[in-house]
Amino acid sequence: MGSGSKTFLKDKTLKSFVAIQPPHHQSQFRLCDSPLASFPRWTVFTSHGPTVIMPTWFCSREWFFHVGKFDEGGKGVPEDLLFFYKHIQKGGEVFRVNHCLLLYRYHPQAATHSVLEGTIWNHRVRFLEDRVLSSWASFTIWNAGKQGKKLYRSLSPANQKKVTAFCDVDEKKITKGFYTYEESEERPKPKIPICHFRDATPPFIICVKLDLTGGAFETNLNMLSLKEGMDYYHFN
């Protein structure tokens, strides 16, 4: 490897193709097949683990030590997700190499199953608060349903106060008019307005899954002419 390549690698994490055995588990790693040559930084909030699965990573030794190695806290620690977040925080990027360089064997005894979904969720929320919400004075949560409310309840009290509204397309939720945070110890309990997405004020944290509405959600989002990474982030 020449010096030019080493300079490139020291501040980038690269991604290769990966073959997964048994083959029927490949659907769980759909992002591996993304045709993108690079991954925009705002997509790091969209996955239940690292946006790019860990077995496919490779980077220079220099960059690995710069980021700070893996968290060896033991069983149940999502060390790949934590390393990925540190990589992003230190200015790293993600690229794809269009060759299958790895065979990943998926099996029931894999350590990945010891990491609880709630643990990953909490790390994702804290990363969102640190990287995005810390610079916003207010925002709207797009989804007045289960996922949107879960995100609201998971936010720090300071960031909960920044939520000006939930928005949705469900007439029943909109007609209700507000969401009451029943678990709050505040008196009176916080009531957050619910409005139609066309009446909502950006920026948005979007808690709606893509590709599940026959294109309806994507059409609604596109009609607002917003810029991802500035006016909204997906957190689905």
C-alpha cells in the first residue's frame, strides 16, 4: 500500500461486500447491498445497530487506535455501535469497496444476541441528542404513534421541552389534538400538540419507516422541499 492510500485510510472507514451464511439471514442486513459508494453522515441515525454492519469494516491501524479501540465492557455491550459512533464523532466517513471480501457465519450462539434492543435504543437516542438536538432550539417529531412517543419519552427533560409538536397524517390522532405525557412528574403534565404534517414546523425528527406506505410517506416528505441533514433526520 502506497503512502497515498495510507493517508486516505487513516481517516476513513471502508466497507466491503459480505456474504452471509446461512443465506436466509441476508435479508436482515439489507444495507450491505446499498448501491451507494459513500454513506451520508445523517444516515447513522436510521439503524438499530451500526448503519454498516461490523464484520464488513476495515480501516488503517492508525485510525483504529485514534478512534480508541472497542469497548470491552463484557457481554451485552454493543461495542461495534459504540466504536462506530466514536468513528463518526472524530470525523470518520463510510465508503464501499465493490468486492466480497468476507464470509460472515450467522448462528444462534453469536454474541450479537446478548445485546438488548433497549441498550441499543438508549445509545442511539443519546447519540442523536449529542449530534443533532444539542444544536436545535426546537423541533417536531414526525409520528404521533408508538415510535414517536417512545422517542419523546426517551429524551432528556431539556430536549423534551424542545418538542413543539408531533405531526402525522392519521385523522384520529390529529383530531385528539395533543399527547399527554402521563409518566411525567411535572404538574400539570406536559401536553404536546398533534398537527397535520403540512401544518408542522421544521426541523423534524422522523420516526416513520421507509418503504412501508407504498410511497405515500415519501411523497408527503418530498412535497415539503426539505433538505435531509438540515431540515430533518430519519430516526426510524
